[in-house]
Amino acid sequence: MSLRFASLVALATALLAGCAGQHAKLPDGMQAKVAILETTDIHSNVLSYDYYKLKPDSTLGYERTATLIRRARAEFPNTFLFDSGDTIQGSVLADYQALVKPLACDQELAIYRAMDAVGYDGGTAGNHEFNYGLRFLSQASGMPMNVDGGHTDHCAGPHFPLVLANVDSVRDGKPIFQPWTVVTKTIEAYMPDESRADRGKISVPLKIGIIGFTPPPIMQWDKQNLAGKVTVTGVVEAAQKYLPQLQAQHPDLIVAILHGGLDTAPYTSAMENGGWYLAGVPGIDVLLLGHAHTEFPGPHYAGMKDVDAERGFVRGVPAVMGGFFGKDLGVIQLTLDRQQGRWVIDRSQSHSEVRPICAAVAGANKLVAKPDCVPADPQIAPLLEKTQVAAIAYVNTPIGESTVRMSSYFADEGNMTALAAVNAAQADYVRNELPRTHPELRDVPVLSSAAAFRTGFSGPDDYTDVATGPLTLRSAADLYFYPNTLAAVKTDGAGLRAWLEKSAERFNQIDPNKTGEQQLINDKYPGFNFDQIQGGIHYVVDLSKPVGQRITTLTYHDKPVTPDQPFVIVTNNYRASGGGHFPGLDGSNIVLTAPDGTREILADWLKDKKQIGAKDLETTSWQFAPLKTHGSVVFSGASDKQDVAHATGLRGIRQLKDLGDGTAIYAIDLSE
């Protein structure tokens, strides 16, 4: 050991011993390796289980993410673990604990029990945390809230701090969660001396400040739960307000935990995915992302300005977004150098990565998980064994029968069997309620809009498929995945056409003269925004036309729809309040909202029907304009489902290639 090195180690040790309980003044030249671990958008998928198909699913589940976390902790000497929100909602298990058998104040949610078993350092709230209302959120988070209808007791919540800087109570103007906090842990640092194998390891304190943000559009998406109770601030404005307070605590690093993705469009305080702009706020050292259900770093963000989509930097700030449903773990590997009395990130020696629970293979123009998955952490499942059994029993409650197979395998191509049931239930509900609440609208035609929520985004099993025979509550949950509430809006023929034009962005523009393959689906436009409207209308989508000019025919009961023709369209609270940025939908033209969830309305409709058949479901209301192409028009889907398409009249669809991973490439003949 060199004399200089020995002196530095002795100095550091003496300083630490003399500063017990304080943040030590460490000598320059020290280094530390720190891994920031992130989960996000777990959506209460605690176990690797598909509640709709009643079978294990090894491609998802927090119990497998927990294995990745334990492996990362074994790999890296210094780790911090955070969660970026959308944690408590999104599965049958979550609905059971929130809606069917709500927990007592002293009972902790299953997802939080699992996370506590692993051990977290902090987290934030996503937009779906607000879906069950503020009273449930305040109870589940263990955070009393001074809001109208909020829980005032200290209930059992997670054993880690939740921070949220941009949602304030209307009553007192204060944040409903603490906006920020500081987490201090002892880490292993070292004096870099290449002649020593142990490199002079020293235990030192590291203070990390965390500050959290949720998407500002929650005021639209959950208006019925939040209006008049809370206000929301833009993420940049909230950061600028609270960062000085956090910086006054002299943390070594500040980690922004954002339930949001990246968007370089001009900034507004209502921006849904404000991560790119948040990274530009001085004082933020690390950025954790979520909400978008994509991975960062990753190819989705390649080419974005000032973004390194390979090493994981946003405007020079290390960042990560770790997938969804427990499928991935986000990891930021930081190298810290001690310079001028503070820790500084060495960006040349730092990077981010997303570690999947399952190995991925290229298929159907995207990465698809294959069964080579890490094992589940054995301590997670026993934590919720009784709750899991009860949730499965609940979704198996009988509610009727069906003589029609209802699936979303080819919902993008015109199979509306699954959507027709939702549309019928929604329309019947509003036709019964509207004359009572708005007698002046008694004679206005009622249409209904629904989108397929499960169209293969997360793999070949991610489709709705309700077989003929007995129906259960599981069937209703499969047909309607999200816990939305019903809303109806008043519009006109021009608004209806604009709605359909927006939905048609789901498709790429097709050049009939092109000889090579063309992709039918625009992967950048999510399936849950492809609204398909029924109720006596018929429309034609011309894929040779550019966006905004594709609806070439639009009729109501075989007569052309006029621009000023009045309609009431039934949808959900998310869409009616502006979700998806549909023209004319901002919450101002809502004429009816239901106290019941759409899923519950659907289940009641199925019960009342006792048995549903083809006569109960309206036929597909739209079609592609005939288009003869020189090359193939292709799309990806679950393999070996060609018969499903043909059974519903989609004769122009054929499977071209089975990719061997549960997916296949299909061709569609647009000339038929």
C-alpha cells in the first residue's frame, strides 16, 4: 500500500468516526458504484397468473421481478429500490381487494405486502392509483388525506415512503402526499488504488433525495373522483417549487420518480409524459420513468432529441423505465466520483438497462417473451395465498351463458364480437337512464363506443377470448379489462366523424402500388384508443388516404350522416374527459355519468340476458374500403387463429408464417 493511499484511507476512517450521525466530509478521490433499481406499472400483478384464462403465466408477475431484484442486490454492493407507480390497480386481485371485499384499516394490500417483503426505499403514485377514489387511496397508502371523502385514519400502508409533488388538496392547498423526502443508507465506497484487490473499501453514508410526480391529466381521467377535491400542477412547475426545499437538505443525489414517459412536443402544464422536460430542470440527477408501458433505454425512443436510447440518458440525466406487469426490472448503474466535497456522477462510466424476467426473441416485428423465465421468489406467493384463492373464486361466479365466441384476436381487422357485447350493454344502460336525467335528449340517437383493451401488446396470450358456454364474472372482466365508469357525451355528425378519423390512426397508410410488404397496424397508436362505434351506423375506412381523411362513408340507418345531426355517444370516463386526445372530448359535453363501473354494467347486462346469442350483438359496423394492392398487407397476431377470423366473416385473412413463439404473421386481402 502506498503511503499516500494509506493516509487517505486513515483520513476517511477518522472523519467517519468523528462524524457519527452526520454527513461525513469525505476526501476527494473516493469512488462508489451505486445501482438504482426501479419497478413500475406493476398493476397489482403480484403472481404469475392469468385470471382470465385461469392458468399460470410465467411471462409476468412481481414474484419473478422479486427474483431479479435479489439477484441485482447480490451483484451490486450498493442498491436503492424505487417504484414509479400504477401499483395498486389493474388486476382481478386488485379489484377484489378494492371493490369486492375492501380491506379493513389495519390490513395491507397484497401488492404492498409483497413489496415490503422485498424492501423498497420509496415510490410515487401513478394515474391508476386514483381509480378507486381518494378514500381508498388514502387508506391503502397509509396516508391520511385532508380532502373531501378522504380517509383520516392512519391505516396499514407500504413500509416505504410515497412521494408526490404535483397533487394538492383543495381544502388546505397542501400536497396529499409528502412531495419529497430524503433516504439515507450506508454504502460501500473505496479509494481507487489499482495495487489493492479490495481497493480500500470504506462504509460511508449516501443521502438520496426523492421527489415524485403523476400525470396531470388525472383531473380529466378521474374527474368523478378528483374534481373539487384536489388540484394538479405540471411536473416542471412542481419540480421548480419543491426542489429548493429538497436541495436545502443537502442530499448527495436527487432522484425524480415520474409516472410518465418522454415527449418532446411543446411543453404544457397538462403534459401527460413530461419526462423529457423534467430532465431539463436543474438539480435532478436521476430520472425514473413509467406510465408508457415501454422500456427505456430501448428502440422506441431512438432518434428522440437529446436522448441516448442505448445507454439510457435523457438530456444528460441517467434514466430508466422498467416495463410493466412485473415483466422487467429497471437498473441504472452509477459510478460516483468524490470531487470538491460532493459526489458527482461519472456519466462515461454509468448506464441504464432493462432486465426482463423472460428472455426475449424477435417476432412479429417486436420482442416477444418466450418461456425461458426466471423462477418466482418463493416467499411471495404465501403472503397472499388466501386472498388469491378468494379472488379466483370471485371471478368464477356464474352470470349466464353465450352461444357466441367473443374474442379480440382480430378486433383491429373487423371482428367486433367482444366489443359488440360491451357496446350493447352500454347503449341499453344509457337508453334507459337518459330520458330520466335529460328528457330533452329522449329522441336523440344513442350510439356506443368501445375499444379492445387486449390486442396482443404484451404477447400472444394478451387477447380477450370468451368461449361459448357458461359465462362468469371472469368473462365480464375479460371483455372489459379496466375499472372505468360509463359516461355519455352529446355530439353531432361532425364530431362523430372526427372521432372515427382519430380512431383510424390505428392503421398505417397503404400504398396500393407498392410491391413490398406493408404493415397494417400503426404500432405507435395503442389498441385501447381504437374506438369502434355501433348503434345503427355504418362507416368505411379507406387506408389509401392520409390520416384525417379516411372515413369515406358514414351513414345512420342507411342515410348519410349530416354534420349537424345530433348524437349521444356512450363511452368511458377516460375517453369522455379527454383521454387519448380525441377531438371534441374534454369533459365539457358529458351529459350522463354512471355511478357503476362499466364492467359491473356489462356483468348485470349479461345476467339479465341469461343467454346471449348472435341476435343480441350488433354486427360489425365498419369495413375497409376495397383496395387492391400489388404487395402483401400484413399484421401480427396470435398463431393458428385463422379459423376465428373466418368464423366471423373475415375471409380475406390468412396466416403466412408461424414464428414459433405463439405469434404469427398474417396477411389481409383488402380487395375483398
